[in-house]
Amino acid sequence: SYASSWVPYHYESAMECRVLSIQSHVVRGYVGNKSASFPLQVLGFEVDSINSVQFSNHTGYSHWKGQVLTADELHVLYEGIKLNNVHHYDYVLTGYTRDTSFLEMVVDIVQELKRANPNLVYVCDPVLGDHGSMYVPQNLYPVYKNKVVPVADIITPNQFEAELLTGKNISTEKDAVEVMDLLHAMGPDTVVITSSDLPPRLGDRFLVSLGSQRHVRPDGSRTTQRVRIEVPKVDAVFVGTGDLFAAMLLAWTHHYPNDLKMACEKTFSVMHHVIQRTISYAHELAGPGRRPSPPQLELRMVQSKADIEDPAIVTEATVIS
């Protein structure tokens, strides 16, 4: 056949990078898999999506309808992939979940995929809550802490989630470094605290984010790179930004595996461009002096294709000792 004479299969599989993304799906708008798939595809990744829910739109709208995938249904989909022997993945990506049995099934799948490919990287956004309160059921916390984080390689908690997972408060940069070290000790080699309440050096219109990446040198010794990023605050509530962030961190750590500074600069710059485009569009639609509505604040993802592919660097990360 044309396909078999075109290129040897082993060559093809060696070249492509494949992500299994287990996240929400919405018919309209950008959240979960809708936020992650297009940007990853634009950057050359093959994305296999399992939709943990299928909703009409995100739950920030006045109305939403839809279906939720159960742990058993997740297992059935995974079994189908496995029966065809196409369960070789380079990455797994997960975000918001409300169900412990679903989350435990994800862990089982990740562990099995890691046995098939020991180099698989699991990127996890451990969504628990923000600003001091949980917005998922309490019983998810021990599952994340004891089962999910230990099998994760890259995690993207906010300050509240990082404190919750380690049991330590962050009030200084030194605290943040200690919390990131505690998170490393739990499993993940790469930790990015996406937002914090630390005082920004650039003034109160900025937010401080921090990253830490552990490396094992060829001689077996360990080294850790830590960075601090100050990003401009935005006066609007977006949905799907955390999902986009985790996807972009996956992509840019893949392209810069030993340079967390560059990976963070690229990732935060993409976020900046997408958010700025979304804000100016939303304000244009809403009209002067009116607060944009949830549909008007949907991320301008397709319009940001060029920025996703090659973001102009607008946020500089500083290496911290």
C-alpha cells in the first residue's frame, strides 16, 4: 500500500511526540482539552484526548448541560487503546477532576503507561482550590497527595495548592523554595507555583510565580535550578488559563528540557499574549464601562496561533539561588 511504502513505521513512531490528555470538553469555548489540544497541536504534538466531561460550556455561564465520564467508562476507553497496542505515550496531561475513583483510575493508567515507557512524563495540574479555600470535594486531597503527586513529573500548583500538599505556609521566597523542595521530595522533578501572594519587586500590579527543576548529572549528583517570574496582574476572570498553562509548560519543557528559565519565559509569554488579545476583544465587544460576560471572555485561542508557535518574550525569569 501507499502508506507502507511511504515511510518505515519505526521511523515515524520515533519522530512523533504523543500526549494523552485527560480533561474536560466543552462544546463552546476553551477549557480543559479545548484549551490544551489546539496549542499542543500547533507546536507539533500528537494529542489523544479523553474527555472527562462533555458540557455545553464551562460552568461560569448562567446555564450548562452535559455528561460526566465515570471511572469505568474511562477504563473502557483506555482498554480500547490498549487492545490495539497503540498505548505508547510520551506525555500524560491532566487537570480538574471532581471524582476520587476517576482520579485513582488516572493514576492506574499513568503507572501502566510508565511501565510501557519508562521515559513518559506525567504533567499534572493538582486542582484543589485557591485563595485559602478548596473548590473540589475534600476527599480528593489525600488522593492527590498520596497517589497522584508521587507519580507526577511536572506539577503546576498555585500557592494554596502547594501549601496544602506540603502542609507548609509560604510567606517568603525562602518558604516557597522549601515548599518546592518538599514537593520534589514527593516525586515531581519540575514544580511551578503558578501564582503567589509574595510581594513583587515590580510593584503591586504584578504577581510572583516560582519554578524549580531538579536534574541528575551524568555522575549521579543532583542539581536544582530555581526561577522567579513576575507577571502582570489582569483585572478579569478567565476560565481555561490554568489548562493552557500546563499544556504550554509541557511543550516548552519538552523543547528546553534543561532550561527551566527559558521554558517558563516562553510559557508565561504565551499566556500574556493570549490573555491580552482576549481582554482587548472582550472590552471591544462589551462596550465602554461594561464588564465583559463569560462568552465574551472566552480565550482567543485560534487568533493567537502565531503567538503560541513563536511567542515574543515579554516576561523575564530571574534565577534564584
